[in-house]
Amino acid sequence: MTINRETAQLLKKVAAVFRVKEGDSFRVKAYNNAASAIDNLSEPIDELWRQGKLDTIPGVGKSLLGYLEEYFTKGKVRHFESQFKKVPAGMFALMNIRGVGPMTAYKIAHRFHLKDESTALADLQVLIRKGKLTNLESFKQKSIARLTKALKIKSTGKGRLLLSDALAIAEAFISYLRLSPFTMDAEPLGSLRRRLSTVGDIDLAVKTKKPEETMAHVLAYPQISAVITSGDKTSHVKLKNGFEVDIKLSEPEDWGSLLQHFTGSKMHNIHLRTLAKEKGYSLSEYGIKAKGKVHHFQTETDFYHFLGLPLIPTEIREDTGEIELALKKQDFNLVELKDIKGDLHLHSNFDFPSSHDLGGSSLHEILDRAYELGYEYIGLSDHNPKFVGLTEKAKEKILIARRKYLEQDFRAYENRVKNRGIKLLIGLEVDIRPSGELALSEDLLNTLDYAIVSIHASFDQTKEANTRRIIQALSHPKALILGHPTGRQINEREPLQADWSEIFNFCAQNHKLLEINASPDRLDLPDDLIRQAIAQGVRLVIDTDSHEVSQMDFLKLGVWQARKGYATKNDIANTHSLQKFLAVLK
């Protein structure tokens, strides 16, 4: 767990105690907002603490600032520890199960005396197996079935890091490696380099002419807590955050061979070895052996060319057809980060009774980052006003006030920066109701520049029901984009079931866009469905779903996901310039 996530989890635990023991909604919201901001920081929070910049984190007020200072100084917070004693510790483990909130977690942990956080999940599985939860008030068989399913998903994902978390660990280590004058280059390997949505092992490669001096530098990394094994060219270490890393050194002449050997999936490399064997070659991390001679390769391009193939992009080395395409000398021409001209799924901090969480950054902050990223346009897609408890007139007033606020703020920004020329589009992310209805009326939908329609509840409907509700929701003219289409949350919630072929055909025929959501725990669409959608003629859009400005940098994760699905620039609608994209809106 990264330090940011660890700190965020701490604050969420405190918020949970306030919720179940005091019902203090103000403090619950304050702590959860701060936790969200910290979890999504683009740099380690302990580094901000060392620089005296904790007060720059959104939502961190004076009292919380003092608690964080105490936490990083002493390793714990006395006030927090006193709060935790008010509840059974097993409650916190149960809260990590998808769909289990603080109140439910407390009810189970209190009733069955789950006082050990480390064993609570196993204890819960025993309780379910023995049928004990049926005696708990308000727990029906359907609730128990959902809980059982969520537990299974969680246990399946155990031990695998989200790509973003693995990347943060690897990049910090690589930055340190590059400080050495003996490091000529350094790269991640394996599933991390292929940009899989989750990563099991972190492996790094270092190019050097001085292996002894380089390995000494490797093992002096301040974040290493233990050296498990060490050798001339490979070492295995454990970091202070608990994760283990393998480091491999390579001579410059073998750099391309090593990268290729340790990047491709098992099946990709088997397929390559089969091709090589037909030519009388054998492959290894040191090169290609042909007619008794070993040929060395400084670059992967030269390695693949020796086999008669163009360079195969790292993201698609999975044996999903990439080698067959390479044999046909096809130019992959996959989309790149620099191709993206705008982000259509951004949440602002406009304050209103929303159906879901608000954004944490101002329009000015979002526009500044958009300018730095070279965007021509952005789209603000806050969640729709809450469905229950507001009249149609109240919702209309909210949307009018939101548009007025954003347009005025945008004009003030343009005046301040002397018009940078970024186009502001005002949309909404609108819930798809279980029936397929949209959570906004026809008249209010028509006030938007566009709508992203998304499922946020009732994921366990039948395949047929989900297919119908998605197509019905997309049938509205303003419904341009299907947001995070499968609803998956990696390691937490499985993708919903639907007839994707039927949905893709509808989208292709009606000019609807499918979102590739770049949020690290979504990366949705999955790459196999991206390939299928493209094959059926569907256009895609890569968005970040940012709720805080630093999350706009997650776009690269979405681009990698698109590349894993073989998407080219022409398949992605927000690679269009402004004028061409405005034509898409129409």
C-alpha cells in the first residue's frame, strides 16, 4: 500500500467511527473529503510533510493538519487511537468489502465480536458458511449472497496491485537508479511494462557497463528494508512499504534482448520461439542464436527485425493476434498520449445536492492543467442532481445556476490569463436507472451540451435486462457517451453482464461513443471489449473521470488501455481537433 493510500485509509477509519458512534455527518464528510484528496495526490504525502506543504492539500484544515503532523512524527495519532477503541477492530476489515458500509460493518463486527482486523474476513466467511448471518436483523438471503460474492472477488484480487500503485513504486525506484552515473537506462519489466490493469510482481531492468558499482547503488536505495538475495546481475529486495522488487542488470549490447525476454507474456514469447525455431534460431535474454553464433541486440527494434518482424508495441505483447499482424508487416499505429485533445469526463467543485460525490477542484485549476496538457477543449460532467428529494423545478434551478456559475467563472479565467482558447463544454454524468430511464427529464437533458450516461447501481440484473437498459439510456439524442461501460471496479466488483455485441451495434449505428475510463480502479472498457468494439465500427473516447485536478494525469492509463485494445488515433474521438469534435457533438 502506498503512503498516500495508507494515510487515506486511516482517515476513512476515523470517519467511520464518527459515523457509527456519533452520527456526526459534518466531521464524516470532512474526513472522507480529505481522505479522497490524499488518496489522489500525484506525489507522496510524506514528501509534502517534509517540505512543510501539508496545508496545500484540499480539505486539510487546521485540526487535521495537526493530526497529520503527529502521524508522520510519531507514527500514530493519540486522538485517532482513542476513537478506534470505541469499535471492534474487525469492522475496518469488513469495510474493505465492496458494498459494505460503516454501519453494516459495525453491526456484524459488534454482534459477532470480531475484534481482530487481520482475521475478520476469514471469520466472516465462517459465519456465512454456518448460516449465522441469517439471525442478524435486516440481513436477508439476497444480502448474504451479495456479501459472499464480494468476498470471493476480494480474495481473488489479493496480492495484485493496481497498475497505478505499482507504477508509483517502480517510478520512485527508477528515479533513484537514474541518479547513479553508472545507470545508462532503467525500465520496468513484465506485466507492469505491458500496462496490465493489475500487477503481481515488480521487476526492474538497469542498463550499465559497471555492474558492480551499479548493484551497490541499487542496494543503497533508502526505501529498502531487507535484501532477500543479491548477486552480480540480479537482486531481490523488500521495500519499507512491504512490496518486493527484482532488479536485473544488463550490458548495453544485450539491453534489447533482455527487455524483450522479460516484457512479453508467456504466450507471446512461446509464439516467438516457435517462429524462431522454424528459422533455426533460439532466443534468450542474451540474444538470438543462429548457426552457432549468438547475435546481440542493443534495442528491441533490432531484435524483432532480426526475426523479420516490425517492433511490436509493449502493451499488446499478449499473443492476441499481434504476431500475426506483424507477420503481415502491418503498421500498428496505436494511439498515443500526445494525440489527445481534450477530456470530457471531469467533475467540478460546484456545490449542489448531487446524486454522487462532488469534485474537489475549481474550474480555474482544471483549466490550468488542461492548458499544460495541450488540450483544445474540456467537458465538465458532474453527476446529476439527486433523483429523490428534489422537485423538477429544483433540479432545473440547480442546472441553471451551475451553467451560470461555470460560464462566469470561465470568463473570469479567460480575462485573467488573456484567453488561452480552451473550449468549455458543459455536460453531466447522468445515472442510468434500473429500468433504463435516465435520472434527468427530457427537458433538462436538452439544456446540456452532451451527457455521459452511466450505471452506478443494480449491477446484478440479468444480461438481457442490462442490455435493454443501456440501449434505452443511449437512445436519447443528448446521451453521447456510455460511461465506464461494464461498471467494473478492479479487485472489488466484477463487470456487469450484457450482450456487448448488440450494444456495440447500436452504438455504431447511432454514433454513440464508448468511454475508456482511465480511473485506476476501473480501466473500463477492458481491452478485449475494446478490440470487439473497434471491430464492430464503434468510436471510443478516453476520459479520466477526474474528481480532483491531479487525477487528470491518469489519462495515460486510459491511453495504455486503448493501446492494449489495438486502438488507433482514428478510433478515439477526443483525438479530434475542436471543430471536428464539435461536429461529433451535433
